[in-house]
Amino acid sequence: MEEVIYPWGDTRRYNSYAGYFRRLFGRRMQKLSVDAGFSCPNRDGTLGTQGCTFCDNAAFTPSYCSARKPIRQQIEEGIEFHARRYREAQRYLVYFQSFSNTHAPLEVLRERYEEALAHPLVEGLVIGTRPDCVDEAKLDYLAELSHKHYISVEYGIESVWDESLQRIGRGHDFATAVRAVEASAARGLHVGAHFILGLPGEEKAKQLAAVEQINRLPLTSIKFHQLQLFRGTPMAEEYDHHPERFHFPIVEEYIDHMVEILRRLRPDLVVERFASEAPPRFHHGPNWGLVRNEQLWAMLEKRLIAQDTYQGEIFIHLHPEKE
């Protein structure tokens, strides 16, 4: 049987992050997370002190990351850590992951980012932040860096629905996210976004409807995560008192739902992640146990093949002029 080449240029049935980097750089790229000691406006008193109701940043932070260590040291330890798992990685992108990594004066950002870029094996930055933590001067600086380096700004948007953003204590509305994404893309930056699937009040039909709004954003890449409850968070407490507000799908149900999301998703959007894992010690309430991301990707690809479908199938049918 002749292999099918999909719109993004390879035979995978979704536009993969690894494929995107191979097309862009001609090689495998590995992200190295660092904790640069930034805070968050929802924690330092700018907007609040409790954080978003779902958030425990430690659940997603690699063991080698610590704001007590210099950025250069975290990069070196990250290279050593990943060399044991991904021997073919030769160049790296530093991922400013913990909290809101543009939530500081511009001179502080310059110092931290340029320390990372000074490493000889680092080719660029991925900067995780909130859409209410950028301004014209910061984006202009990132655009300046992008003339010599790969620069991606990854916004935690979480939901396109304002009622959900208010409910989880996010502190900004969706219009703020739209403005930040558009301003970043207009400067030629690579722009990523993160969304949570399964927030209270967002049933499957509402999640599918959200894809239409996501498709309108000038994004390069996207991450979806299933809702997870972490110990000690306000959302975990809400679940204990009102479990009827929550629906936690089993893995197979979630895979089927993700297939339907992918079919509606713009084919040029790079899918970095569609689920997430965290150490069991952080979990509270229903979870998938020790299922690893590699297993989930394999299950998703198998389901796409079984259904003979692919990312953007419905989108292309509805928008043939954009194929």
C-alpha cells in the first residue's frame, strides 16, 4: 500500500512536535526545563496569592530544576539527564517552564534568557508564561532575540470560555489571550498555547466547540492536558465536596475524544502534547495510574489508523481553500 503524505509533510496522522523540529532544524531537538526563579501574578499578590485552583507547579517540574541552581548548571544537568534517555539529541532548547516566565522587569528577563542562550549547545528558548504577563517592550525584545535564535512563547490559556477562566481563578479573560497571541505572532515569534480538557462545566460538546476558536488563533503549536487533581489545591477540595461537578474519563474514552478534537483541528497546528503525567504522590482523586505518555501516543496513533482518520480531516472538509 502506498504511504500517504499528510498536509504537514510526513506519514504520521497528526502534525507531531518531533516532525516539526526535524523539518525546521534538520535534526532532533530536546527541550531542557529550567526554573529561573520567577513567580506568578496569581501567587505574588499582583492578582492573588492562592494561584489558579488546579495548579501545583511542582507536579510538572523535573527533578534537576531548582531556582537555587544557576541556569547554566540546570542546563548541564538537564543535558546529562536527557542524554541517558535520548542519545541522538545534539542541540537543545531551554524551556523556561516554572510559573510565569515573563513576569519580571525587562532587565531581569534579559539576564536570565541571555545566560541560557550563551550555552554552546542551546539554539533557542521556549518561554512559558501567562497572556497577561507580556507587553510591547517584552515582545519587542523577544522578537529581537528571534533574529538569531529560535524563540517560542507558550501561553497558558487553559480555556476559551470566560466562565471557566473565572471559575478556576485564572485572573484574565480569553480576549486577553487573543491579544497576546496575535501580538506575538505579528512579531514573527513561534506561539504555543496550553489548554485543559475536562474543566468543570465543560462537557465534551463544549470542548469540541472550543476547537473552532482555537483554530482562529495564529498559533504554531498546541498542548492539551486532561484535567488532573493535585493534593492540596482548591480544585481538589472542590472535588471532595462536589464530585458531581467533575467527569474523569478512562483512558480509552479520552483517546476517542482526542481523535474527534484532532479531526477538527487546523492541520498546520503542531501538536506537542495531548495528555500529561505527574508523579503519583501528587494525585488526588481519579487518575490513570502509571500510564506513560509514550503509551498514550501509541494508543492515539493506533486509534487514528483504526478509524482511518487524521488531524484536520473535518477542518479541511469545511475549509477546502485552506488545505
